Amino acid sequence: MELLLTAFLILLAAALATALLAALAAFYPPSVANCRAANCLGSGCAALGCLTGLCAVLAGPWDTTLILELPWGLPVGALVLGLDPLSRIFLLPVFGLGMVCALSGGLSLRHTSPREHNLGAHWFFYLLLLLGMAVVMSARDAVLFLLAWEIMSLAPFFLIDFNDGDSKVRDASWVYLVAAHLGAVALIAFFGLLWQSAGSTSLAALQGGAALREAGPGVLAALFILAVLGFGAKAGLAPLHVWLPEAHPAAPSHVSALLSGAMINAGLYGLIRSLNVLSTLWAAPEWWGWCLLLLGLATGLMGILKALAQSNLKRLLAYSSVENMGLMFMGVGAGLIGQSAGNAWVALLGFAGALLHMLNHAGFKGLLFLCAGEVLHATGTVHMELLGGLQKRLPLLGAAFALGAASIACLPPLSGFAGEFVLALAMLDGPMLPGVERQMGLLLALTGLALISGLAAALYAKAYGITFLGEARTGFAANAHAVSWRTLWPLALPALACVAGGLLAPLFFGLASLTALNAAPPPDGLMAGALEVMAQVRDSLRMVSLLGAAGLCLALVLLLGRRLLLRRRGFPPSRAGRTPTWGCGFRAEKASAARIQYTDASFSEPLAKVFAPVMGLKACRRPASGLFPGRAALNVTAPDRLRSGLFTPLFEAVERLCNACKILQHGKIHLYILYILATVVGLLIWGLHT
């Protein structure tokens, strides 16, 4: 715990130092030296603090629990930090991805003009975000948890608003702030009701649900619903996801990567922790599991279909994050159903699959967002219909994006396959559960998982193909400037995680399984079965990893053999096979022109015919007409109907109500005194009545 506390102190000290540099930049003329100092100090100290935190997480046996209590000056709560397997596995993405994003962000911001941005303020809030996430994952008191949660929720508002000269960026930051605090209101109600029912704010004392045994089913149901609303808003659970596709495209790419790969995991962490506080999971009501399973399935399907309709690469990745969080919630729901039904296979693999997929998602989604940021820096846009042909111009970046895309599309032997394979195994045992409704429910979930995985493969074939393959569609891609390996080297770390997550899948599955057994311990009668399941699945993953490693070695041998053969025949490998993009059999000069290539809308058209209501596509056509027709046009957009049809009218109604209440605020002091007097009299009457 001392090493973890050291990491916290490094992040806190660096935050204070960058705050000082931000204040100097605000009160004195902009200085290049101040800007560079803030960038180097912020990114370097963030990386150092995260590296120290990683060492603290990995030090000692994985299944040990450590507690550290420090002095606390508030009348409620306590400053208690803890490190158990659940905290460890969620801190891995926080510190690992936090370090990668700090290094990548420092490199991408090194040429920022001090007149445009205050980098001291930017890195101050980045460090606060890291510190808030780390304390959330390790807090063992409800008051400390809420304080850290508020810091974690408030800091991204300023990070998303980095390019505040753009009105769309300002709107996105406010959408995020409103969504974050609506979730925070639900969490305050959750912890307030929990404190009233249990009489304690200590999460360690509430572990296992012993303090709530006297609470009625209505109280437990209310607590569960509040937890799902509060933590689901942070995780992007539908229909509370509307802030993700707005905030992630607006934020700098290293911030988007951290938000998508680490911060939204806090919602999943909080839900699992709160479930263990409300009840022993094997005794939890079964409808909790079905609720999470169906919400996760709906979120996953909605997220992947909305992603397929996007033309903005970062917005596509944001909806993909919604989809992947849905898969994790499906795993937690399946685990709860398995616990209730007494099935060790479904119970263990549901929770372990969710945790393993969470780890893998942090790696490949962080890589993809950072690649999207480099595409933006090289071309000036992330609109896919304006790109194309970038693989020839940016080969290293294209290879990194292809690796991340293959991983998230669940292609073996990469990391994405391992997590979804475990989730599929959990639901595949559904027919062994008692009751036809359980069997049909898990088979339906398995069908949904297979559909989501297939659509994910189509999505990333589109994202990589439209962006990197073919010919340049516009000058944005044709004039893309080269990206040096000196800028891309931080991306090697998440790329390595994508490969290691597949080849070392048995190791990571072992960590996820130990965490699941600690966070959601089965009853004594299921423990032996759970350990047997853990051994069987580990053997299966070991076989998949060996076959994958053999396949990679064979591909490497064939590639080296090709290079050697070309060299012997006198063809330099760097120039061999360089021909124009295939023109579908046409030999005309315009065969490789941008107009005959697939666009993002045409790629998604077959799926749009089936899933158009969910994808929410809006087509604006301008057909050719007249004897001498002009240029025809087709513009396809995919606005979020939940935002425009539900949340926007709701908040506009709230705004009208608030404006109507302004009649009470008229500036007349004698009426204000009357309000106070009426309130006091009302409280006295209520007190006498009670």
C-alpha cells in the first residue's frame, strides 16, 4: 500500500505543480518556455505516477487484500484505502493506459502554441482525472468514494473542452457534464439510502450484505435500481449513453482513449462492488441478473448498429465503446443468473468473461483512439468519406490500426477473441440450467453475442478499409504528412497488449477468474465446481494460444521467405508489387478514381436495409433532373434519436419550468423575508405533527 500511496502523492504533487504553471500562464503573457515546461512536467509526472501505480498493483500475490487507514478531518466517513483483486484488475487499465496516453499526449501537444491553449491547465485536469479514478478503485468508504467520483467526473469536462473555440466542442462538454451529474445524483441517493439502512459508510464493513439482512426487498430493489442508474450512466449503458458519442469525438485523442479505455470502467467496477454490498451474490434476486443481461444485450446491439451508421471515425469508436460495455454487463448478468441457479460454469465464466473483456477492451480501444488522433494530426480530419489510401502514406499507423481493428473484431489469436470466447462459453451452458425460461434466455443472449461479434467484424472492416485502403478521396488524404516512429512509439505498448492478451490468454484468464472468485464468491457447494471450470477453460485457451502462436510464426516465415525470394530475383521488397488499386476490371484511366470506391454509407447499406430503425439513418437526396441534369447528391447522417427524441425535449421542458419559477426571484427583500418566515412556520408545524 505504501507504493500505491507514493503513486497518489506523485500525481497530486504534479497536479499542484501544473496548476502553478497554469496560473502563471493566466496572469503573465503567453510563453513558449512555460508551455513546454507544463507539457513535459505534466506528461512525464503522469507517466511516472502511473508506472509507480502499476508496480504497486502487481506487487505481491494477486489475491491478497491490503488496507491503509489515514487521518480524516471530516465528521463523517474515513480515509481508508484498500487493494484487493477487484481493485487491482480495474487499476491495471487506469495506470497502464494512463501512462500510454500521457506519453502520446505529450508528444502530440509539444508544438501547441501558448496563445491557443494553456497546457498547464490541461495537464492539471488530466492528473486530477488519473488521481480520481485511482482513488475510486481503491476507496473503502462511501464518503471518500463519492468525493473521488466527483473529481473523476468533473475533470473530463475541462479536458473535453480543450478546443473550446468550436461550438460543437462546448456543447459536447456540457452534455457530458449534465450526464455525469445526473448519474452522481443517483449515486448520492444510493449511498444515502445505504447509510440509512445499514448505519455505516464503511464499504469493508458492508461487504457481503450482512448489514442489509434486515432491510426489506423494496429497499434492496430501490438500491439496485439506483446503482444501475448511477453506475450505468458512467459506463454508457443505454439509454444513458448519449454523452459518449458527443464527448469522445470532441476531446483530444489521448483523452478520448483514457475515457473510453479506463474511466467508463468505473461504472462496471462500482456496480460489481455495490452488488457485493447489497447481498451475497449467490443469494441475490435472480431478476437482477436478467435485468443486467437484457440491458447489456440491448446496449450492445444498439451500440454496434449505431457505430455502423457513423462516418466520423472517433464517433464510430465511441459507439463501439457503448457496445463493448454492453457485453461486459451481459457477463455480469449471466454470472448472477448462474449464481442463483447454482451453476458454477455460468457463474464463474460470466464474471470472469466480463473482467477479461474489460482488460482487453482497454488495450485495443486505447490503441484505436490514439491511431484516430494520429490520423487527425496527419490529415486534418477523421471523416472517413474524405480519407482513403492512408496505408500507403502512413504504413506504421495503418498497421497499428489494423492490429487494433483485428483484435476488437475478435479475430484469433488476438486479445478480443479471448474475452468474447469466455463470454460465449458462459452462455453456451445455458441449456444445463433448470427451467425453460433460463435456457431460452441464455440461448437468446448467446445469439445476440454472436450477432454483435459479426457486426463488429463488419464495422472494423469498414473503418480500416474506408480510411486506409483504396485511393485518396480528397486532398485531406492525398496531402497527409508523414508520421514518424518517434511520435508513434507509445502506440507500441497497447499494440503489444493486443497480441499478449491473445497469446497469454490463460494467464489473464487466471487473473480474471481469481478476481471473480474473490468479488463474487460462490457458495461452498459450488467452489469445487468453479475451480474445475477454471482449469478446463484455461486448458482450452492454452490450446487456442498455441495454435495462434503457431499461425503467427508461420505467417512470419512466409513473409520472410517472400522477401528473400524477391531479393534473389532482383526485386527490392520495398518496391515489389506496387501497382494502382484494382479498378474492378476496368482499364480506363478513371478506374482508380475516388468516385468509384465504396463510401462509408454504401458499405453499410445492406445492413441499413435490415436495421434502419435502430441505426437511425437519415438520407437527404438531390436527384438529377431535367434534359441536361446537373450533379446528383446523397447525404446520409445518423443522429442519435434518444438524444433528440427523449433527452432534448425533457431538458427543454425543465428549462421552461425553471424559467417559469423565476417569478419568485424578483429582487424584493420583504418578499424574501416572507418566504423564510413561511418556511420556518411550515417546519414548526411539521415538527409538532411528527
